[in-house]
Amino acid sequence: MKQFLFILAVLVFISGCGPGDFETLSKKADENLGVGNIESALKIYERIVSEHSEDPKSAAVCIQIAKIKNNDAMALNLYERVMQKYPMTPSGRIAFEQHARIMESRGDFDAAAGNMISLMKYFPEKKDIYAVLLAGFYIAAKKYPEARMEIAPMFKKKGLSEDILEAAAFTYAESYFIEGKISEAKVWLQTFIREFPKSKLAAEARLHLATTLEEMGKLGAAKRVILSADEYPNQGVLDARISSIDDRGARPVKSKIEEPKTEKGADFNGSR
């Protein structure tokens, strides 16, 4: 009996000197963080990652460390570790998203787009959201046709949420506008304004539509569109645009008139 107790005591001693229990360490780290003892919390989190690197729960700890350090270079390593080992976990989703954010800030839009493709693969239930974000990164990378290829199928998809459809429609129109395809941009911006008149993006769409009309020499129509964008948050911008159009020779407009009717062929309604 004494021999058993001795062995048990030795085992307890050895276990106390070895790796800490994940849950115990995690709780201790969270407590330190909760009272503002960030350095102590960070050391414990780093110990967890070192001692429990094969535990899937360590992925969330990596995300926490990246958040605390708030250093892009260090964060990238931690995010990439989670992306490689635990891509299909909630922490993996966060890692892909945050990694994309850093890549975007560095101007590496192709890498950010790659992250969105991975997210579409691993989280198909959110595929539509990531498809819109992917299109945005393609536009930033000047890959305009690729952006539209991601979005176009969404217009035929039944049951798509109104918010996602709205974001997709605006992104689609913007792809033409930013590319400099004025005629196409005009059609799709008009369509967006018609389909989503109460959208928070409608005022921005009107300003861009006015730009297309102005470049096409339709100064009066451009001015009418700007006057209809009274929900735009910066009145100074609207006044400057109207003044610029007047300087180019547009006739005075006495009242707000709806922008020209949308040409046929542009339609976002397939998903409704």
C-alpha cells in the first residue's frame, strides 16, 4: 500500500512538472486577460500553443494571441498555422478572413482572393457572401471579368437574401464603372438604383451614374441625377459636382427629375 502511494505521489509530481492541462491553462489565461494582466495572459496562451499544438482547441488560442499582439507579421504566421491545420473550424474561418484583411491592406489582392476561394470551399453555407467579397478583391486586382463571373450566377439563384443580392448587384455595376466601361456601367447603375432605391449604396450609385452621364456628354441628365441624390451624407460633394457640371455648360435644372429609364437587358430579379 505504501509503495502504491509512493508511486502515485511520484506520478502527481511528474505530471505537475509536465505540460499543463489545456482547460486549466486556458482558464488561467482568460482570468489574467480579464483583469488586464495582458503579458501574463499572453505567456500562458503561448504555452498552450506550444504544449498542445495538436489539440484543435489550440486554434482559437492562436487567434487570441494574434488579436492581443496586433502585429501583422506575427499574426500572419499564426493565421497561416490555423489555416493549414484547422481550416474547417470556426477559428479557421476567422484566420482566413483576418489573413485576407492583412493581405488587402498590403495590396496583395490575389492572396486575399485566394482566401475567399478557400472560404467558399470550406464554408459552403456562406458561399454567396464570400463570392461577393471575392469579386471585390478581383476588382481591386483589376480582374474585372473574373469579378463579374463570380456574381452573375447569383442573379439567377432563387432565395438569395436581399442584403447579399444588393451587395452583389452594386459590386457588379461597380466592376464596369471602375473598369471604365461607361455604357455598361450606366445600364447597371441605373438598374441598381431602380431595384434598390432605399439602399445605403443608392446615393453612391447615383454619383457614379452621374459621372457616366457626364462623360457621355449628357450634362443635364447628370445634373438631374445628382439632384436626386439628396440622401448622400456629404452635401459639399454634391454642390461641387453640380458646380463642375454648370462650368461645363449644363443648363439650370429647376427640379429633381428621375434619372433616365434603364435600358433593357439589365436585371437582378432572377433570384427573387
